[in-house]
Amino acid sequence: MLASSSSGNCSVIQSGQTTVLVDAGISARRTFIGLTSAGLGEQIDAIFISHEHSDHCKDLGVVAKRFQCPIYGNEATLGKLEPFLKGTETLINIEKRKVIQLKDLEVTSFSVSHDAVDPCGYTFFDGQHRAGVATDLGIISEEVQDHLSQCDAVSFEANHDVDMLEKGRYPQYLKDRITGPLGHLSNHDSGQGLALMAMKGQLKHAILAHLSDQNNRPDLALKTVQHCLRTYNIDFNVLLSHKSNPSPLIEL
Ligand SMILES: [Zn+2]
Ligand SMILES: [Zn+2]
């Protein structure tokens, strides 16, 4: 992940021939520097949008222009992107659960439960390995489990520590929104979900994503998720995303 937090999200997936972003919530400059410093080249083939919240689309028009690439998303989400666009972008509508081919990558989107018009996660398959991204979700539905348990690696939300949120200074309505079914996953939910999907399928690596600036700490997220995985005796590689700099790469 080039960056992930409640203030800006951008994941990058690269196969032999293809490099794509999921979301464009950081500046084009940071996106470019993140890509090149990680040795991922200077080209992007497509941007896939998960949902229309600004921490995922903030710099979308500038990023699409800089990389001269199309923007993919479902119809309802594309219809909400206008505030982030320049008007010259190529928008490509994709249906959820329908596989599309982009050079050597098969891309599939699936529904997630979150308070946006039609939020989704994505999986990417190069014929050998599958990677998934789901950064904003209030619950881990059957559909999420079905798609992500088939992945080798995922970017997966660990948004908040339940105690920190509870004792923090957010107003109650916001706390209720975050913990509700259309909100965000706690560290504990995230750990339980990863353990379940690892047991169900072949998931082996995760980057913890979308950590709250206010209601989480990286060490706490990592410790809580690792504790859940150890409880089930699962051998699993957990990494952290960062607000201001790229996470380590997972190579499959
Ligand atoms: Zn969101
Ligand atoms: Zn978000």
C-alpha cells in the first residue's frame, strides 16, 4: 500500500505486465514517488475505485491525468466521482462479481458493507496468485469471505481499537457509525476475519489498512490481529500500512 489511513488510501497491485491502483486518496506526486521508490515503475494501467469517500478519491483526476489511465468502478460509484474529476477522464463501468481481463490480470469486484452508494472490494489474479483489497467495511459478509479467502494476500481493514474509540472524544453518533454494520472493522474484527479466511482458504499474508488516526495505534493493531491468529494457531504474515509512507511490498 502506498498509503492508508482514515485520511488517504492507495494500494498498488503489479503482475508481470500490469500495474493498477485501488483508489487514489493521496496526491499524484506521492503516488508517483511511492511507485518509483518501491521499484514498481512509472506506469499505471488503471485505477479501480472502491467507493466515493474523499479519502479514496481525493486526487483522482490528477492521478488519472498524470498516468493517462482509465478509471474503473461500478455505475453508481462512477456517478458520484464528479467532484474529484477534471471531466476528461475515461470512466469504465464494471459489474460486480463479473471477471474482467486487463492484460494479464483478471479483476473481480465484490460488495462490501459500508456507508457509500455501492462500495466494493477487488481481487486480482495473474493466473498463479490472487491478491485482494478491502479497506472500508462494517462487517465481514459471506461475499467478502468467499472472495478474500481465495487470495494469497490482502490489504484488509483494521480501523480502530474498541477501547480507544469508546474512550475517545468522537461524538456518540460518529462512534455508532464507525462500529455499525456500514462502518469500519475494529482490530479484533479484522483479526477474527483474517483467521476465518485463512482457515477457509489459502490466505497467508495481510497488510492491515485504514488505521484510524484518532482511535488506533499501529502497535496495538498489529498485536491484536497477531493475537487472534495465534489463538487459532495460524501461521500468517501480518504487515502494517502507514499514513504517510508506503508499507513493505508483499511478493507472491
Ligand atoms: Zn469509506
Ligand atoms: Zn476510507
